Amino acid sequence: MMRSLIKLSLRIFICLIIVSCSGEKEADKYKIGFSQAMTTDNWRKEMNKSMRVEASMHPDLELEIKDAGNHIAKQITQIDDFIQEKVDVLIVSPIQSIPITPVIEKAMNAGIPVIVIDRKIEGRNFTAYVGANNIEIGRNAAKYIISHSENEATIIEITGQEGSSPAHERSIGFKNTLDSVPELQITYSIKGDWEKASIKDRLSSLLDTVKTPDYIFCHNDRMAMGAWEVARSKSLEDDIKIIGVDGLFGPNGGIQMVKDGLLDATLLYPTGGAEAIKMASDLIQGENINKYNILRTVVIDSVNVDIMQNQFDKMNQQQNDIEQQQAVIDEQIETYNSQSALIRIMIVLLLLLLFLTGWSIYLVVRIKKSKRELEINNKKIIVQRNQIENFAEKLKVSNESKINFFTALSHEFKTPLTLITSSIESIADRPNKELKGISHETNLIINNSRRLLRLINELLDFRKLENGTYNIKPVKTRIVPFLKNIVDDFRSEAVKRSVKLNFCPGNEDMEVYIDRDMMDKVFFNILSNAFKFTPKNGNILVAVNESENEVSIIFKDSGIGIPKEEFKRIFDPYMQGSNNLKPSSGLGLFISKQFVELHEGSISVSSHQGAEFKISIPKGKAHFKDVDVSEIETDFQSSTSYKLPETIPAEEPGNVALDKNAETVLIIEDNTDLSYVLKKKLSTDYHVYLSDGTDGIEKALEIIPDVIICDLNLPTKNGFEICGELKSDLRTSHIPTIILTALDDKESRLKALKAGADTYITKPFNYEILRESLKSALYNREKLRYYYTNRIDEVKDEHFENAEQNFLKDLNAFIDENLRDPDFSVEELAGKLNISRVQLYRKVKALLGISISEYISAQRLNKARNLLQQSDMNISEIAYEVGYSSPGYFSTSFKNKYGISPKQLKS
């Protein structure tokens, strides 16, 4: 009976072990799904081969490839199937960007990482992108043509399938690079679908009707081969240089075409298959990967084609060797697995026999004991892990705060440095006889040097507080006179800013024991913040109250206030309010709080229609322990001069000798010192207007200047918003904008250019660079004016898309509609365009260089000339047709413009 029971238990246990091993093997397999778009056979084979070779290097990966051909619906269905299968990683090569985007987002929402390969989708909702930089490929093709062209050359571009990101980006890179060389022109563009059959008929017809081009740039080697076949059929294969893209290895690949002389060059476009599998493996292993993974590309021509082919031969041989070795390894692994399974079974049998012979109780006790130890260790590990995560989070917050601090401090240094260097340059540029009138420049240098000194002192104070080396030296002080001296230093600033500064002293004889240097910095810090965030015509109140045990000093302003949720953190180091758009060190309030607490006092903040700070200092000296207290009250002189710069007038008359027709410049800058320096330097050549940022858009609409110089950090709307609004407004869209800012990071530069900025200059800057940028902006606008003036008859072209071209289209349309009406006025035209008469005049003057009345007259006479040449109408009828009430006046105007009378032209 016992033996039968043992045999039965043994069989059941063996079955469970086999099933368990099999289940574990399946569980360790991770599935990768790949939906492939239509590509050439060579490209598809190369990509699939590289994926399978790389996947074979990872035994835990199972790769399934589905080919969608050129059917978008089919690819969407394939991706849906992979989502239903819950693959571990999804790899997609989109046929077209927009239709595929929703289903990829569906996969991401289902928790499946998505790697986009070769072609992009809309937006950023994917895990990673692998592929070559298609814009760079277009640029390299253009650079190749530029480097091989000595004189003028004509080019035909054959693009890939419409809607695919590679075709769009290659075309952008190609055209943008060629735009810098006027001698090289893209004369025609043919849209293909990546296959040579799609372009042969259209290219053949085109070559029959136009001059033979010097170059043909095709977006892939298949279409390049089709272009060569068309050229050969017309005996033009030696006259046209053909450039392709892909550079695949093999008898039908681009490398062989270059070697055979069919193509002049091809650009290597790596498949990225192996890289995608490596990323998928890293994702499964929980490693971090880069979102954008750009593969390197290279131009292959007659110079390096043999080297490239040799390299591909070696790579192909290595891949074949790897496949053979992998096959041998698979056999060995299979043998090893079977042997290992037998060994496991034998060990299990042995353990089962031992278990059945009497050690069962002992093993159960040991297992329970081990389980308890494991649970204890797991709890310790969980606690330690949580501690590490908390510490890492705190470290991250601390590092982020420090980075923000040093960034803001760098920006704070840049404006005074700009004013100092600019003033020095201004002094250096003056003749010796003019050096007597440099008091303003020297004041700027002195005041901004003091500003830098205050920032440096903040750093030193912060360091001392961190190290605990700051020693307090309390002195008996009458607090009201002490505070009054500091408040009086801000009187000129209050006048300049139109801020009402009130001081309510209370009992002037009240005495406290304070370290005067410390409290001087505290009071100055809080008053500086009040002025920084209080708008014009605002109010600032400083009051002193006395109670039985303490003295309270209250600072209240009517500024932007502080968000309630930030009250507790406002005194943290590096902390800045989320509504604070002005850069600062973030140390002032922290240092102030530490200094107050060294006096055993307290500082608090509240915010209602502004901010209110309350500082409480205990009376007497009992709270100072182990500190020497001085009873001798002496006159206090601040160790740091806080005298503010003299008031600078917002507007000063420019150079009286300046031509009234000189260009106008609007400077939008909230730093009055910098605004004054720029205006002083630019007024010799331009009419200069100033805005402190609060009314920048309003002044631009009022003045319609020729150029705008704008800062980014402004009190109300930032420079990005101002630039975007002006560029989107019909009345100001033509005005070039120069950004002048302390922000020199890549993100700010890109954001400014996207908002429509023409030039981006960072502080501190060289004045000559700014002056040349102004000249360049005006010169470019003059070129645009010349273009419009000489193509007045062509502004109805359907390809015009920007704001100025659309404006001219609407302008011409309204003029054409009312050409016969002799009473049609400029006011009516402005009303139809929804702008004022003055803005219409300035807009047309800026774009065309002539007044709106002259332009309407030119349109009338131009149409009259066409009617004289093409119609049977007499001169009087034509005069009335184009809006002249008098044929005689019409004849006089016509002859003045064209030098010939209507009668002479008619005959």
C-alpha cells in the first residue's frame, strides 16, 4: 500500500514539475510585434534580416513581422491585432503619419511601449523613435550638389509618397539648404510613391518640354533608377547627374548603381532594424532609453563606393557567420535543456524519496523558518527602498532648485553686465574732447557694479548661514530713525515708478537690540521686492507697531501678491513664486528669515490684494545668550550703498537733425537703464520709441514701427506672447522683430523663432552686432518690398500663403471690385480690410514703398492699359470703366505714368 502511494505521488509530482518548467519557459518569452510599411524589396529584406539576426541574439525574445504593403487600413488592423495579443513591445514603420497616429496612441494607452522606426507620426505620444535624420539627408544631398556645381545649375526633385514623413522632411532639408545658393534652382518637382514606375511617364514628358536639368534628386534609389532609365531612353544619361537615397547593398542596391555609373551618388539610409530590437530588449529589461535615436548617414559616390561595398561585404559575411553560429547554439541549447530537464527530474525524485523517508517534518520547519526570515528581509528591503526613493526625490528637488537658482542668478548678472560693457564701449568710442560728458555712463557703471556686489554679498551671506559661521553683533538701536533712513533711500525710486510710499513710524523713541548690518539687509530686501512687484500708481506702506514684549515692522504693497499654497515655501532657499516672471537669486527672503531668527524674532507673510510681510523683534536683550551686546548707540552707515540710479526720462527727443523719413524703432524693455542706453545710441540713425512692456502691443499698433527690439522677461505679457500677437495681427505682421534677452538656452531660442522672431541676441551683447542686425532686418524688408513692387500683377498667385501676400490679395480684390467707382475712397477700402486709414497707409507704405492712393491709381492705369491693348472700347469708355470721371484727366494721368498717350497706344 505504501509503495503504491509512493509511486502515485511520484508520477503526480513529475507531471507537475514538467508542466511548471514548461510554463516558466513560456513565461520568460517576450513577444515583439513589427508592422512594416511598403518599401522596396531590398530595403524590406535588409530590415527584416537585421531584425531577425539581432532577435536571435536574445533567446528571450520572440519576433513576429507583419507586412502591411501600402494599405493603411491593413496596417491599422495589424496594430489592433498586436494590441489584442498584448505584445510586450510594438514596433511600427508607418505608411503615413496622420492616419496611423490614433492607433499608436491606443497602444500607448494600453500600456504597450511603441517604437516608431524609419517614419514619424504626429505628436510625441510614443516611446522611442529610430531612424535617420531625413532633414539631414535632404541637406547632405543639397550640399553634394553645391560642392559639385561651379556655376548656375537647374535641379529636378522627385519626392516620395505624399503624406509620409521621410518625403516631407527630405524635401524640407533639400530646399532650405539650396535656398542659400541663388545660382542653384529647383525648377520642377515630381511626386512619386517610392517606385520607379510612378515617375517615369511624368519625367519623360517633362524632359521633352523643358531644358535638360543638371541634376535630378530622387528620394530613393528605386525612383533614381527609373530616372536613369528615362534619361537613357532620351540619350541624356551623360548630361544629367542623378542622386538617390538608401545606399543598400546588393546587386540591385544603390551602392551597385553608383559603382556601375548609373547614379552619381546615393545617401546611406540605415534601416535601424537591429537598433529597434536592441531598444525593445532594453525596454523589457526596464532600462531607460532615449526618445529620439537618430542614425548616422553618409554620402556614397565614386570616391568611397568601393570602401563602402567592401564594408558591406564583410558585414554580410559576418551576419551569415552569426546566423550559422546561432543555429549551432540553438541546437546546443536544445540539447542542454533536455539534459537539464532530466537532471532536474532525477534531483526531484531524490528529494521526494528523502522527503518520504522521514525528513518531511524537518523540511517543513526549515521552510517555515526561512519564510519568516525572508519576510523580515523583504520588509527591511521595502523600508530601505522607500528611504532611498524619498532621499532620491529630495535630492532631485534640491538639485532642480539649485539649477534654477544658478540659472536665475546668471540672468540677474547679465543685465548689469550689459549696461556696464555698453557704457564702457560708449566711452571708448568717444573722442577725447567728449569725455567730459560721460557722467551718465559712469553712473550706470557704478550703480550696476553695486548691484552685482549686492548679488555677490547674498551668495556670501548664504554660504555663512549654511556653515553656521555668521556671528550676530546686537547694538542698542532706535528702530524708527534706523528704518526711516532705509525708506528714504527708496523715495527717488517711488517717484520714478509713480508709487506712493508711506511710512508710519509710531513711537520714535522705541529701542531694540539688533545687528544693524543684518537688519539693514532684511529691510532693504523686503522693500526691494515690494518695488519689484508693485505696478505704477501702486501703494507701499511701512509701519512700526509696539506691544509689551516686541516691536513689529509691517511692509505692505499692492502688487501681484503670492499664491496662498506657496506661503510655507516662500522662505525656502532658491524658492521663487510661480507668478514671478522676473529672474532673481531666490535667496533674499531665505537670508532675511535666517537673520530675523538669529534675533529670536519671527517673519510671516500674507497676501490679499498684494503681499504683506510682518517682522517681529523681541524687546530687551535677555534672549541673547553667550552674545556680547553693545549699549552704545552710534550713527549707522550701511556697508553697502543702496542708492538707486537717478531717474531716467522715459522719452527724450531724438536727434533734431534726423530726417523725418528715417526708420522708426520700438524698444520693449522693462529695464530703464538699458532702454535709455539703447535709445541714446540708436537715436543718431533712427526715430526711437520706448515701452516698459506693459503697453508694448498698444504702442506697436499706434506707431507701426519699422523694427521692434523686444525683451522676453517682461512684467505683464512675456516677449513670446508679444511677438506672437504682433506677427498674427495683419497690421503688424510685416514688422521684423529682434529678441534681446538674457535667456540663452536652446528651448527659449526655438520658442522665440516659432513665435515669429527674426533675430535672437543674448545679453551681454555687442552693440555693433545689434546695429548690424537692425540694418539686416531693414535690408531684408526692403528686398521684400522690391519683390512685391515688381510683382504687383502677380499677387493673385494661388501659391501665396503668408500674411503679407494674403493681405495684398485681399487689397487687390477690393480694389478690382470698386475700380469703376470714381468715388471709391481710401477710408472705404480700410473699412473693408477692418483696419484704420492710418494703419492701411503705413502697411502699404512698408510693403510697397508707395502710398495707398498711388497704388490704387497704379491699379486703375494698369487695367486701362490692358483694355487699350486688348478691347474694342474707346478711350472715354475705358476712362469710365477704370473709375475716372473725366477722360481728359485720365489721358493726362496715363501719359504721366507711361510716357505715351492712350490714343497713341490705342493706335
